[in-house]
Amino acid sequence: MNCRGCAAPLSLPLIDLGTSPPSNAYVHADRLEQAEQWVPLKVAVCQQCWLVQTEDYTSAESLFDAEYAYFSSFSSTWLAHAERYVAEMAERFGLTADSRVVEVAANDGYLLQYVAARGIQCLGVEPTRSTAQAAREKGLEIRELFFGRDTAAQLRSENWGADLMAANNVLAHVPDINDFLGGFATLLKPTGVATFEFPQLLTLMAGAQFDTLYHEHYSYLSLTAVQALCERNGLEVFDVSQLTTHGGSLRVFVQRQDGERRAVQPAVQQQLQAELDAGVKTPGYYATLAPAAENIKHQLLRFLLQAKAEGKRVVGYGAAAKGNTLLNYAGVRADLLAWVADANPHKQGKYLPGSRIPIVAPERIELEKPDYILVLPWNLLSEVTRQLSSAKTWGARFVVAVPELSIQ
């Protein structure tokens, strides 16, 4: 396989997580007798442009289909983040009723609802029918398309040249990342700005966040790699900021290379230097993740087996993609983790891919009063513990497995 970014041959492995189904391919109850598609989950590093990427085994169309079950609006933390983003961008870039905002991967309208509330013209691009329909029910205009140069040219011809383009947690999800970024250079106005948010490679490596590796994530991004990708596709990075979302993310600001360019902020060079100092351009930097993942797997299995031996009941919370990577890598099944509760009704009544652990409504926790609650989306631990604070009344304890087993 060659690098998705620069086409150089891939020769440096990062980690091999064995085989698993796509992490968002939740199983319907009436399909439990059918086989799932298990495919290798391997990640490699390009030593030319330092883009970290999964190896190709499945298509985007099969991953992001009409039954895609990730709905952003079920996280209050994420909604608050989106509302702050809209307020900050409106102030910084002087967005008015005459401005046009386009969000790529608009999901269920979690962000554009705040743009529309300010009276700003907005449009969402979202390829998954399930979430696109939820956004339309909020009164938003959504185009059910995969984004790229052709899509951008089409929207540009319809007078959707953008003052601001938002792309939160999607840059990692696109197989043809050059075509995707080229679309931004096409659709942005000469004075326009695009922002990309994505979990950053430095925190992934430092926190052994191997569970964020899954088939739907084609790339794992540093500013080093993103800057090279942008330059290749007619864009310039002019600012970057650190975010706490998803365990540690970057927000990267870009503009057209041929537009009215803003001054490049010092934060860009500071982030690039931090990555260089950490070693992102050295093969040895990538050698720590595989042994850390194996240690996390062993810690989790020891805990679950000991809890079972002691007659304790362990359940999960949050049917998140990262949880599916963890559970399938560790080989956990319903004998060790009885069920997983999730607030998203689109997931309830289904089963986790691979492990076939049932997904239930959160009310089940109050009914059964388990001894331990394994929080699979560990980045939302504070939110989850607030929501489930009543569990403390019967002595339940919260558990996270990454970056190491922790019981609270």
C-alpha cells in the first residue's frame, strides 16, 4: 500500500490490532444469525510525510451507510463545544446574516443549529442518511453527499461559496484526503476560512489511545502531516489551537493559498516544533503504542475475570466506536461485560459489532444496580459520572481502561 497523502510506499508499522468488524456496524437483533464482516485493523506510518493511516480493507460507502448510528447531539459536552465554536467564529471572522457557512460532516445538525439561530445562512454536507434526516428535522438544509472537489464545484455553482467552512472530526474519516481538502480550496471564498478539528497524534501516543484506531478512521493526524496535505491542495495553515475534546485535539485554521491571506500565527510554528521535539519524524517514536495496548488489554481482562470470580456484576456505558476497538482487541464478550447502556435510541436494542454485547437504555442501570460501570468513551468520563451520579448511592464504581485501568 502507498501513502494516502503523498503516495510513498508505507514501510513502518504502528500497530496490528488483529481483525474486527467496522466499529459502527451495530448488529440488529434479527441479524444475529448472520455472519459479520471481520477485516484486519492495521495502522502504518508514512516516513515521507509522516501521515499515520489505516491500511485499506473496506470502503467508505460501506462504513458510512444509511444506518450509520453516531449522532453527535447525544453528548451535552459536545453540544456545548459546538455552541462555543459558533460564537467564537462569528466574533473572530465577523459573520453576519450575509455570510455563508458550510459544514462538512454536519451529522445531525448539532453545530449548524447554532449558526441558524444567529440568522446566518448555512448548509450542511452529510453522506449518512440517518443523521442527515435528523438535521433536516431541525430545519437545516442538508446535501446527502460525500465531499470532494466535484461536490465543491457543484455547490460553488449554486452560490454556496463559503465565508466559513467547518469540518469537525471528519478529516480522519476520508479515504481520499487530497480530493477532500481540494474541495475546501474550491468552495472557500478568497477571504474565507476553514477549520478542521481532529484528535491529535501527540495525545494519542502519549495516552496510549489505541482504542481510537478503527476502520472508520483512515488517518491519525499531526499538524506536521496536515500542513503538508494542505500545501499540496491549495491551502495554507495560518493558526492552530489546542482543544480538550476527544482526549486532546487540534483546531487548525486554513485559508486559500491564492486568496486574501492572513498572517500566520506563532502557534503554528510552536505546534510544529512540539511535534518535532516529541519525535513524530523519527521511527522510534511509534514503537511504544503496541506494547502499551497489550498492557491495557491484560489489565482489563484481569479486572473483568477477577470481578466475575468475586460474583460482581460489570456493565458498560457508551456504545462508542473506541469501545468496540477495545473490546474486540481484548476478546471481551457478554460473559464478562453483561451489557452496555447508551443514551442514543438508534443504538438501543442492537448489539456491539464483534462482541455481540447487547445495547440497552441507561435506565437499566438503575434497575439492576451493577457493581462496576466500565465507561468506554473515557473522554466523556466527567459527563457520564454526572449523569449517573445516583449509582454512587448503591456503591457502584466507575472504571476506565485507557491509558491504564482506573477505578473510581
